[in-house]
Amino acid sequence: MAADGKVFMLSEQGKVAVLASGGSLEPIVVNDLHDDIYATPAISDGKIYLRTRGWLYCFGLPKS
């Protein structure tokens, strides 16, 4: 999925990679949620929601 000029790639094994859109294929960051991801992520109000087998995560930038 793409948002805020970045591409977010998820694996069923719980890894989330963030790439710059239009840039290199080298990830900016890779996070491991240590849980399986089977649900489709959602974007709302500048936040990304991810559900793993055991948790619901919400990622976003702090309000300035």
C-alpha cells in the first residue's frame, strides 16, 4: 500500500518494510511485529492500522 510518499510492504510473517516511492528498492526501515499478519491493513486520518493474529496496531506521526 502507499501513503505519504512511501510504500509499505507487509509479509504474513509480520515484517513491515517502508520504502520511498519512486526511489530505490532499499527499505528505509523494516519492523518485525513478531506475529502473523493475515488481515488487510487500513489507512484513516493519517494513520495505518494493522491487525496481527494477536494485536491491533496503529502507526502514525505525533500531532505537532
